[in-house]
Amino acid sequence: MSARKAEPVGRMNETAWCPGCGNHAILKTLDAAVAEAGLDRRKLMLVSGIGQAAKLPHYTDANVFNGLHGRALPAATGIKLANHELEVIITSGDGDMYGEGGNHFLHAIRRNIGVKCFVHDNQVYGLTKGQASPTSELGFVTKIQTHGVVSVPVSPLALAIVENATFVARSSAVVPEHLQKMMVAAIRHKGFALLDILQPCVTFNKVNTWQWYKQRVKELPAGYDPANRALALETALKWGEEIPIGIIYRAERKTFEEQQPALAKGPLALTYGK
Amino acid sequence: MSARKAEPVGRMNETAWCPGCGNHAILKTLDAAVAEAGLDRRKLMLVSGIGQAAKLPHYTDANVFNGLHGRALPAATGIKLANHELEVIITSGDGDMYGEGGNHFLHAIRRNIGVKCFVHDNQVYGLTKGQASPTSELGFVTKIQTHGVVSVPVSPLALAIVENATFVARSSAVVPEHLQKMMVAAIRHKGFALLDILQPCVTFNKVNTWQWYKQRVKELPAGYDPANRALALETALKWGEEIPIGIIYRAERKTFEEQQPALAKGPLALTYGK
Amino acid sequence: MDTNIRICGEAGQGVQTTGDLLTHALAAAGLHVCATQGYMSRIRGGVNSFDVRIGDAEVLGARVPAELLVVFTREALDNCRSSVAEGGLVLFDGQADDGVIALEMAKAAAAAGGSALMANAVAAGAVYALLGLDLGSLRAALSKQFAKKDESVARTNIACAEKGAELVAARRGAVKCPKPGQPFGAVVSGSETVGLAAAVAGVKVVSSYPMTPSTGVFTWLAGAADRYGIVVEQAEDEIAAINMVCGATYAGVPAMTTTSGGGFALMAEGLSLAGMCELPAVILLSQRPAPATGLPTRTGQEDLLFAAHAGHGEFPRAIFAPGSLAQAYDLTRRAFETAHRWQTPAMILIDQFLADLQRNVAPMDETLRPIDRGLLDVPPADYRRYAVTKNGVSPRAIPGAGPFVITDSDEHTADGHLTEDLAVRVEQQDKRLRKCKGMLAEFLLPEFYPAPAAEVLACWGSTWGPCREAVDLLRAAGRDVCMLHFGQVWPIDGRRVKPMVAGRKVTMVEGNATAQLGSVLKGAGALGRFKAILRYDGLPFTGPEIAERAAGRVKS
Amino acid sequence: MDTNIRICGEAGQGVQTTGDLLTHALAAAGLHVCATQGYMSRIRGGVNSFDVRIGDAEVLGARVPAELLVVFTREALDNCRSSVAEGGLVLFDGQADDGVIALEMAKAAAAAGGSALMANAVAAGAVYALLGLDLGSLRAALSKQFAKKDESVARTNIACAEKGAELVAARRGAVKCPKPGQPFGAVVSGSETVGLAAAVAGVKVVSSYPMTPSTGVFTWLAGAADRYGIVVEQAEDEIAAINMVCGATYAGVPAMTTTSGGGFALMAEGLSLAGMCELPAVILLSQRPAPATGLPTRTGQEDLLFAAHAGHGEFPRAIFAPGSLAQAYDLTRRAFETAHRWQTPAMILIDQFLADLQRNVAPMDETLRPIDRGLLDVPPADYRRYAVTKNGVSPRAIPGAGPFVITDSDEHTADGHLTEDLAVRVEQQDKRLRKCKGMLAEFLLPEFYPAPAAEVLACWGSTWGPCREAVDLLRAAGRDVCMLHFGQVWPIDGRRVKPMVAGRKVTMVEGNATAQLGSVLKGAGALGRFKAILRYDGLPFTGPEIAERAAGRVKS
Ligand SMILES: Cc1ncc(C[n+]2csc(CCOP(=O)(O)OP(=O)(O)O)c2C)c(N)n1
Ligand SMILES: Cc1ncc(C[n+]2csc(CCOP(=O)(O)OP(=O)(O)O)c2C)c(N)n1
Ligand code: SF4
Ligand code: SF4
Ligand SMILES: [Mg+2]
Ligand SMILES: [Mg+2]
């Protein structure tokens, strides 16, 4: 048996993030959102891939599945199928979710599986020291993209809307109050929820800084109708001097779990052998 | 040395497709389009993955790279980078391109690499005998999807438009003349071109039949402006009693090849060692 | 004695329907049947074949000569004619010829009031007549087949069968038939058997991407999902499939994915994840000839070394390779049990030959008998997922009720949290690798048939049947030879295998070009020099072939 | 003699900047330097370390005791203090203590008119003074480093260095320093060397997905792309990377991908494709401890067996594992040559230790000397890509000009068209596997150092340096021992290796837990029983450690 003293296992004491990183705010906000949503921590299931963002699950009190780079979504899907009473939240990076994990992103949305996907979108690969990510802007110079990025960035929100996602929102680490609202709303949503969180990476992204995001993020106008898909698409594609934040699209659709006859009797993991 | 008699290698004599399959029409039309576009066959490079559609390259006179299931796009990208004077055309299935190959689909478009992507979209997995594909309709019953498909189908065209593809078109094997026009236009386009081709699979798709497609496909109205992205998105998402066909979206953007300094002196494969 | 009936024609012409019908009917007639298939990677056209080999005793595999060949096309006739046994007959939907009986099947079906589709009933009726068998069991099989349709369908089909029999009545009994006994057992295929065993073992999540020849298991499980309470999901790709399985096992249910070589290659990273996180992921790997796409619908045993070493880094795994259908049932269950007992991935290696093989065997238990997941009843408050233990197995709990269950693909502490403490790394890696010892102790010893002899034909997986037949043939010819069949191919306990083969002349019989099990045995110190009988053309071995090659009559 | 200087602090504090500066400066001072790094998988915080070991003769690896420790934080001090050699000194940006010299580096930088960032120049200056060295080479190094910036930057940095020297002037020469000779060679790292060799060999397409510790090679190539005319593309994932490489090689240019274990796992299917289509794909696999994510920034040699068997089906491949920097250059080139000569994939196995290792070595040739692609000058009109040949290598042409070049991941005819003709399958598989014979004939024999002896320490890849140092130490102590280093680890020509080790006492020295090369050698019939010295905690071996363990002074 391990020599460590026998206390309940909870969060790690210290994060491995840089001082000033947007991840700190996201972590704090997540804790607040979990409290506000009144979640039972024992049923809280955090899933992640690999990257700086993906370390988050270790820093709070929850069940943790910190899997492979890019594979948070299928792992979360498997977990949700095995026990749909768990509140499954993914916290992962833009590279993780839209780069290596792009195919799962496309197809998990189609399923409308009830997992909440919080993407810490710092528009860069943090953990591997600053290469471009799928959301890096055109011209972004790195040690790999020495002449600047030439591939147009993805628009994760627009992709999700086209894919018939049922909850598509954007917020940012620079507006923690708004972020908390979005997290709670995502948690309360029944199907798949995408929350793209603009996050400053103070070390490797010198373009999209705290300041940069702060100047640009702008809450959706009162009266904005998230059920209007065409409007939502238009809104999702906005990026520039103004970056809309809020629930950009919302729809109702049966979840994947609801359509699985095998789950009718309760979570498979709990009814096993019964 | 092989015992086979020494003739120039060309197409295979016989296809392995079912009689009545939409692929026959696509093959014939491709040959006509290649002729119409005046392509030099020696520079014609057909790339495919695995599936029924993916067998096409063997049935015409061209260079052939018939690679792995889902991986036509990265292989084609590698080929184009090595020799950008080749006319690179992909002929692949909906499962190949939007299922297994989904991540490459997302990212090849961002690059605007000059390959032409012809997707034989029969809304089913043909070669593996009739499972649902990413474009199968809700409720489509198969031996795997015994209660019918519950994941909403992808809209490849809308995805491509959101991704800033520069040429996005739809046609069908049921309208070969139109198809030929689209193929020629795609070939003449400079960057990445997506041409989604609705194709009856007479054996495994008893829903989306020749008849079904014929009744629904409808050419875009005269005066339709393919440069209008919002309209293009709206048009791309139309599916039902009327299915628009034609060049749904078109834009200008530098190709990936044009932005590679290393390619300035000519194709890498031809300037090698010089 | 046994008789071989071969049906050949294009894909889509009813080769398989006719074969399936005959297989079930002849089994019901009280014969031992063994049905095997060879088909091309296309949906229509080409030349497919379906062999129904019937005997008055167990028949374990195919053989080349057919006493009766049923062909639907001229191409099939040209292709298969050379395989007709001396004195054998051909039933051809075309022109009569020497040894060829013309039977216009579609026309006959029409004459009997049926559709062209019912040509297969005509063919089956004719086969029955040529074998001199009573039509009773064929009628019953047709009634059963169409039980869910309007009663007239079965009736018309039966009329067609009778028409077929009538049309060849002149040659009734022209093909020698083994003597039927009491009907027994049920006809099952390898795919069905693996699927059933998994369902019975309690698999609850199956996530796969279709790939021949693994799709049969996947499809069977999809069909059985409602009955056994399983979620069966077609993943977007194989990477998703294995990661869903990892997630599901973490959360507490037995889960499996089914695939073939190319798909398995994509799962290698996920396999390593299961090793690191100590997840009981089960993978069915149904082999076909490779590299790359290879021969998608053919058989081979080329993925053993890959399966044994797939995934980066070092972690324990078990690989089972059933030979018989009974073993397919038992070892599938054993794979689940082993994976759960040792909390590490387990694989089942079959191939197209075994997947498609059908025989009538003792009925298999279909009642759900869920395996023990090895969960703590009540995890203590200070529960640690990766507590260091003597046998390497840590107490397992699942998330949701009690203390947190924390798992990480990075190296981690006993808590499950990621760590860069290098001493902890060694402790955890040692812990994981300690399982190897216990797993080796549970190694399923290879089995001799019929008993140890001077000469050993060593094989694994599906080669069991053909190899056993070969041993029978060779022994009948006076040769002191036996089979040694490996049902588990990884890890191999070399120390226990060595004495089994020591002093014997060993020939590896494998469906690959490099004698992969041979090198595993060599590496395990179990075997020194050996000869090899190898086949990698995509077809399964046959008993007579192995016997001839072992006897040195053909070059190996 | 040699002296070890260790710099420790948090990520982001300039540990690497200081280390790099000292490495270049001390090399310019005429010392032999060997710099090694240990860092955590984080961008800020933690404890990273950078060792600069300097000698009056070649230094090949690290050692644990440091004569001089430079620490930026209390945590680093606590962590590393025990590794200070007896009588060694610590330079600490904090409180003085027994053997600890306080040096407020940022403050000193400010005093010298510099910014806090220039603390590393202060530290370097102090190190120089403690070693009793003249500041000349340090000044030159700083001038060179900031040559592109305003001249004042270098000047201020130099002032900082002088300030550092001044502040410890009282202890000038307190740390023994090897005697500098003539400055020679250039400082290069393993990553740089592999990148350079690939560029020089004529790689034209590099497609990778970032993954430590392979990113260094990728980054170096990106930086050299314009100079050498290379397209360097960051793929969306590793599957794309390998398939782009397959496409590019098919179309006629040398291409490479760089990755580590997890990414390589995702490439297994693509590797099999290269085997089937006979494409000269080159993969740089830079190893780190696994399974799964493991220890992302540490070193290990755990992927040999996986690399040797990765990919479904059977096909030839070659795996090189350079030990020295010179070998990294030569074997990278050899990988490209082998891949092209045999038209099959080749791999280069390095690891974090070698990737980050820096030494001053004889300058490497940077002129482009493109390898022979092995293309037909003018393909004949009846050209067939997969014509069957005696040595298995078919004539290679590229698409675009002459006859069609047809390739298929399915089994194919000599034409390249897919086939289900099983005789052709055998012919083609035999053809491909025939290359194995020729490749084996080219097997790079392992090398003895200094000469065969009764006892053999056998190792591969990056263990070369530490193992060689161990042999020197053991021989100095009178032991009849030698090293046998494998620069090629697959395929192994067992028949030629066997006589090299026969009759000698062999100990495998490997950076893994299961002696993987040992089992490969066993499987190749080259080796029977062996002992093993293994390490898998993520750190590289050191010479003294291997020597002690070989001498039995610590348990292996
Ligand atoms: C299969 C695989 N490929 C590559 C890596 C290396 N890797 C780790 S994190 C990462 C990218 C991280 O970027 P992102 O997901 O945006 O997270 P961030 O660090 O920016 O939060 C990469 C490429 C890996 N761990 N596994
Ligand atoms: C890695 C891998 N997974 C699965 C397969 C099996 N497979 C071959 S084709 C195919 C799907 C074909 O569907 P689609 O791409 O739509 O082509 P179609 O046959 O319908 O033209 C699959 C799943 C494979 N060859 N490789
Ligand atoms: S590198 Fe960037 S994303 Fe990572 S912890 Fe530092 S600031 Fe945050
Ligand atoms: S199965 Fe469908 S897609 Fe394939 S050849 Fe037949 S009709 Fe065409
Ligand atoms: Mg990021
Ligand atoms: Mg399809």
C-alpha cells in the first residue's frame, strides 16, 4: 500500500499553470458554477484530453478521467453511456478538441450526447510550447509557422450550429461572471453543450491577450433569439473588433441517452448484474 | 518480371460495382469531364480511400493512389505538395470522407489545398454492406442501427462553407449532364473544391433511390449568387422535398501551394537534386 | 466419411442464401455440417463460394475437392470445375456437359409458382435429391426460415425445392451421402458465438467501426442488444471506438470493440491508455491478410506479433485465439474475466475463416451470467484507485457514489493524479508490470491432440480444425504425430511450454509468412529450431493440405 | 578530469537560457562540453535542471554529482542540494549557508544597468569566476547571442556577467576546472543533428504534429525550411502526418514525419500502408516513458518492440537508433537511403536524452547532398510499378510525366491495380518480403568499444555515451569489459551477431523495464541468457551508475 497518508483523495494542491494564465480564472469559475448549479460532487465527472487546459480536472474535487490528447469526447461518451447519471463535463484545449479531436467533435454533436464540452480556447498549443492551433489567426507566427499561419481558423461555434448542436455558447476567462452564467446554463442543458471559452495564454499567445479579449468580447443584445439558426450562424461567424459572447444557439432535441433502450432501467454501471 | 504481357498500364477492364449503381454514371461523367476540361491524363492523379466509390480510380486512365479508408485527403495533400503540377482529384465515399476522414475534411479545407474532392454520397456504407454513414437520414434502419439512425446527419456542404471552402457544389449521379458541368467547374477552380455527388446505392439504400433523388434535385435559380455566404449557408442546409444542386458557394483565396516558398521554383518532385 | 458440396456464383446471386439453407437443413437431417465461405470484396459479381461439408462424424474444416458443385454462372463453372472430386457432379444453371447436370433454376422456380429469388430453394431441392435425402428436413428448414412471413412464402419455396428435386430425380442418390444420425446441436457461426459469449459475459457497451471480417460480431451484438441490454454504437472511427470502450470500462461496465487489422492499428494508442489506466478493455481482432487494406474478405493470421506489442510503452495484456466454436465461446468469456481480474486489456484473435465458419455443435448457454467486475463493495473513504499492491491489482471502484475515482493517462500517484515524481513512476510501473507474473501463472496451456507424439504440429487460433484433421489423416497413415494448439498466444509461459515440446520435432502451422507464433515461442525460450508450414494467400488451411505438406509431399 | 555544473530552477526562470549560454561559452573557451536537460511537463514552475559537464577530453553524458549548483529558488535548492559533490559549491539567489554562496542575481543585473531577465548573464559570470576562467569567451558568446539586437543589449549583458563575476570574486577558482585547450567544433543538439541530416539528405516534405520530445526536430526543420527548400506542415493529427508523408513519397520526394510514442501509435496503419505500397516513408520516433501520456518530457527506450512490429500484416522495415551525435547524423541519412533503396519504411529511434543532448563536436556538413531516390531515368511505356523482381525491389517511377503510376493499399497486381487473385497475392507478398534478405545483408553490425572483452555491456541508441563512460570506468578499475552498441535495432542479423557475443557474459543495458533489445536478440537467435541493467524512471543512465550496477555494487 502507498505510503501516503490516508485522507480522502481530492484535488491536487497546486496547479502547474503559469501565473497570469486564463486557466486560473476558468478553474475558479467552474468551482463557482458547480456550486451554483448545486451539483453533487460525487456525481461530477470531469473528462479531459492532454494539454494545459486538460490538467484542470486534477485541480478540483471530482471524479477524473484525464485521457489521451484529442480523445476526451469519445471517452466522455463511453462514460455517459455506462452511467448517464454522472454529470459529465469536458475541460479541454482548442488543439485537443478542434485539432487532434476534430472528428469526435463533429460526431459527438450529431449524437447529442449529454456531455458538456468546455473548451479553453487560447488559440495556441500551450503545453507543447506555442505552435498554432486550429483557432490561431491568420498570420500568427510561431516556430513552426515561421511565415505565419496560412490556414483559415475554424469557427467552432458555427461548425457546431451547422451540426445541429443543441447548445452553443461562447464566453471568456476575461469575464468570469459571464462565464459562470454560461457554465451553469450549459450544465442545466440536457444534451450536448459546447462552451468555447476564450482564454489568454500569457506565455505563448502575445496577440490574443487579456486586453485583446477584454476589448472585444461583447454580450449578445437583450432580446437576442438563440433559437434562430440563421441568426445564430451569422453571430457565430462574427470575429474581429467585436466578438459576441453568450448563448448563441439553443435547440431542443432528444439526447442520445434517451434513445438507448438499454438505458431505460437505469445506469448500466449501477444495474449491472441486477 | 511479371508474366503479364507488356502493354501500357491503364484502367482495369471491369468494375466491381453492382449493376444499376450510381457509381457507373459518375465514372462515365468523370471521363467526359476530364475530356471537356482538356486535362493531360498523364498529369491526372486520382486519389481515394477505401469503399465502393474509392475503387473508381482503377477504372479510368490516370495515376492512382488508392490509400487507406478515410485518408484520401492527407495523401492527396502530400502528393500535391510533392508535385503541384498534378491535377489531383479525390473520388471517395461519404463514410470515407465525412466519417473516418472527418478530421482531414475539416483541416484540408482550411488549407485551401488545390485538390478536388468528389464525394460519392450514397448515404450509406456500401462496401461493408449497409451500415449508416454520416449522411444517412434520421430513422434509417440497418443491421447495426436496428432502431434507426438517431444521430442527425452531417451537412457536408454547410460544414465546408463554414470552414471557408472556396468551392462548394452539389450534384448527383442522377443528373449526369449537370454533374459534368460541376466536375469541370471544380477542376477549373484553383483551390480546394468540394463536390458532393448524390449517388443511389441500389443494394443497400432503399430510401434514397434513383427516383428519390430525381424527384428532389433542383438546380439553383438563375442569378443565384454563389459569393453570398449567408445565402450559401441557407442553401446548403436545405434538404427535403427539394435539394438544391449547383455551385452553392464560391470564393477567392490563395491556395496552400501558392503560400509555400519552397514550391516557388517548381514541383519538388521535378526539381529534386537540381 | 464426408461429402463436400460447393456452391459458387456471383456475389448477390444467392450463394450464401443457398449455402445457409443447406447448412441448416442438412444439420436438421442429422448430419454433421461444417460450412465455410470464400468471398470477394464486392457486393455483386465476382466469384464467391460456399462449402457445406457434411459427415457422419464431426467435420472441422474445409477441403478442396467437392463431390457436388452447384454453379450459377459460366464464370463460376470455369473457376471451380477443377476442384470437383473424381466422379463428382456439377449442377449448373446452364448447359449440360460431361458430369454437368443442367438445371435452369430460375425457370424451375417460376414453374413452381415462385420468383427468381427462389432459385436457391430449387438448387437446395436438387442437392437433396442428388444426395438421396428425404426432403423433410429441407421443408422444415424453409418453413422455419419464412416463419415470420405469410404462410404462402414458405409453401412456394417448398414447392420450388420439390421442383428442384423432381428435375434431377433421374440422378437421385448419385452423390454419396454420409449416413444421417439423430439431429443434434444447433448451427452457429464463429461470429455469432463470440457475440453470444460477450453478451452472456455481460458486455454492456459495444462501440465499433465496421470492418470485414469483424462486422459479423458487431452485427450480431446489435441484433442482440435489446435482449441483453447492451448499448451498441457505431463510432465515427476506430479511435473513437476504443476510447469509448476505455471510458465505459472506467465508469464500470464491461465493454468491447470489434475490428480488423487496419482498425486495430488505429487503436494502438487507446490500447496503451487501457494499459496505463488499468482498464479492462476487450478487443475482438478479426484478422485478414494485410499489409494495409490487403485482401479485405479473406483470412489470415498475420497480426499476432502486432497485437502482442501494439501500443507504446510496456504494460500487461492477454491475447486469446480460439480454435473451435466451443473455444470461441469459452475464450471470449475468459478474455472478459482476465481483463477484469487483472484490470488490463485483453484481446480475442479470430479471423475470417473462424468468423464465417458454421457448424452444428452442442447448444451454447444463452443465459446472462455476468462476470465479476472485481469492484469493491464499499470503497473506503480514503480510497485510492492505484494503491500499490503485491500482485499489482489495485482495488477497483467506480465513479458516482463513493469516493472520487481519479485516473490519468500521465504517470500518476496512487491517488490517480498526474505526477512527475520519478520514484512514484517506478513504483507504479512496477505495480502494473507485476500483474504479468500473475497472468503468466494463469496461462492457458496449449493442448495436445490426441496425445503427445514424436512429431508436433503446433498451431493457434482457427487452424485448430484443419490441423486436427491433418493429424487424423497422418496418424491413419501410421505417422507418430500430434497437434499442439495454443488457445492463448500471449503471454506465453515458456517454462511450462518448453517441456511440452522438448525432444519433439516441431512444425509451426500458421496462416502467415513468417511463423509469428514460432518467434514468440522462441523469444519465450520455449522453442529452438522449428520447421514451418505457412499459408498467406488468404484462404484457410485444409486438413488434407496440412497433412500432405507435413508428409513432405508438397514443398512447404 | 571533468566538472559538472548544474542549473536548477522553475520553468520560465531562465534555467535553459543560462545553460545554453554557458554551454556555448565554455565550448568557445576550449573545453569539451556535454549539456543535458531534465524538465517537467509545464511551462512555468516546477523544478527543471540543466547540466553542463565540462572536461579536458570528450564528455559523453551526464553524471549525478555536481561540483557547482546554481539554483534560482528555495525549492530547487532543497531538491538538488543532495546532488552536490563533496566539497562542491552552491550559487543561490537567496540566503547564504554552509557551502552556499548567496548571489542576488536580478538585483545584480539591475545594478549593472540590466533587466531582471539578465540574471542569467549574472549567473554565468559568477560561474566563470568560480571556475577561475577568463570572461573572454563568455563576452564573445553574449555578443554573438545578441548580434541581431541593438549593440547595447550585448553590452549590458556583458556588464551583468562582469557584475556576477565581481560579486563572487572572493571565491575565484573555488571550483576546479578542467584545463581548456584549443576551441574546436560546434555545439549541436541531437534534435538539430537529426534535422540537419534530414535536410541535407534532401527531405522535401515534413509533416508532423507536435509532441515532446520530437518537437525539437520538427522545429529545427521549420527553421531551416527556406534554406533547404522544404515544405514543413503541421498536420491536424498524426494520421494526417503519416498519410501526407505516404502521398509525398509516392509522388517522388523524400518525406518524413516526427513524433513520439502516442503519435507513433496513431501512425501504425499508415506505416502498414507504406509497407504495402512500398513507399520510402521515414519516421523519426523520439521516445519518452509510457504507456499512454506517461512522462511527457522525460526519456526512455520503451518503444523498440512496438516499432519493430507496428502495423498490421507483414512487411519489411528498418530501424536505426543512433548513439552519438555523429551517428545521429549518419544514421538519419542512412534511414533515408535505406528507405529509398528498399522502397519500404525506415525509422529513426531517439529519445528525450539524445534529442536535448548538446555537445561540441566536429562540424557537420551542411551542404545539400540529396540522396538517390532510386527512380528510373525513363520509365518504359509498359512500365509496371510492382513488377516482380529477384531482390523484391520494383522499378520506381513517379507520376506526372511518363506512364501511369498506380498504387493500391489492397493487394495488387504488378500493375498496381487491386486484385483478388490469390496467386498474385502470394507473388507480391513474396516479392515484398524478399527485400528482408537484402536488408539483412546490409545490417549495420553493432560496434565494440574499445574491443571485444569477456564481459559485454550491450546497449542501443542513446545509451551509447553513458555506457561507454561506464566501460572506461570499469576498465580503469581492472575489469575486462566492453560495450557492444547497436546503431541498428531492426532487422537484426542474428547469425552475424551470435559469434560476436558467443562465450561472453552479456548484460543488456536498456532504458526500459523488460530488456526489449534483449528479447529481439533472443528471437533472432543471437543471444541466450543475459543479465540486464534497466532504468525506466524517466532519467537517462549515467556512466557511473551503469558502472556501479555492472560491478554489482547496487542491485540491478
Ligand atoms: C497523440 C498525441 N499527440 C501529441 C501530443 C502532444 N500534445 C500534448 S498537449 C498538445 C497540444 C495542446 O494544445 P491545446 O489542446 O490547445 O491545449 P493547451 O495546452 O493550449 O491548453 C499536444 C500537441 C500528445 N500528448 N498526444
Ligand atoms: C481503418 C478501416 N476501417 C474500416 C474499414 C472498412 N471499410 C471499408 S469501406 C468502409 C465504408 C465504406 O463506406 P463509404 O465510404 O460511404 O463508401 P461506399 O462503399 O459507400 O462507396 C469501411 C467501413 C477499413 N477498410 N479501414
Ligand atoms: S503556457 Fe499558456 S495556457 Fe499554458 S499555463 Fe502558461 S499561460 Fe496558461
Ligand atoms: S453496394 Fe451500393 S454503392 Fe456499392 S456498388 Fe452496389 S449499389 Fe453501388
Ligand atoms: Mg490551446
Ligand atoms: Mg457511402
